[in-house]
Amino acid sequence: MPIQRMTCFKMKNEDDIASMIEQYRMIEQTNQKDGKPYILEVSPRQTINDPRNQGFNFVASTTFASMDDFKYYDEECEAHKKLKAFAKDKVNGPPLLMFAEV
């Protein structure tokens, strides 16, 4: 059963949101596991300005075919490692993560 990961960020500077979207697009284009793309879907976007968002101004949805693919992304994926390095100084606090079967 596919797994969807929703990752919510509090970007320090809203001007960095466009760059963050580009980083997720790079994941979409460069993700590899066993020499093949393994991520089913990547959907990054800026949130709507609303107090109920509690300061989270960026969200990315990433869909995987299996829990094994999700674990690979979280622990080994080179494309994801590059994204984390890029985002390190651009976000306030840890991201909020939510997972669901699709």
C-alpha cells in the first residue's frame, strides 16, 4: 500500500520558499534506488497565510510505493540528504511530519 509523507516547515524567510520548491523538484528528478526512480509523487507548496497553520508556511507531500521506499528516503537517499543540507539553516525548528496510507 502506498505511503504518503506530509512534511510541514516553518521557513525563516518566505523568500526561500521558491528555492525550497526547486529543491523538492530536484528530488523528483534525481531520486534513485537501485538505479531507478522510486518516489511516486512529490508535491511542494507554500501554505495559505492562516493563523491555524501555527507558523508553518511550507508543506511537501511525498508518496512512496512502500514502507521500504519511505525508509530508504528517510535514511539513505542522496537527493533527500541534499535537501536536508539546503534546508538546515532556512527553517525554524524541526519539521512536522505526518504519514498516511493512500
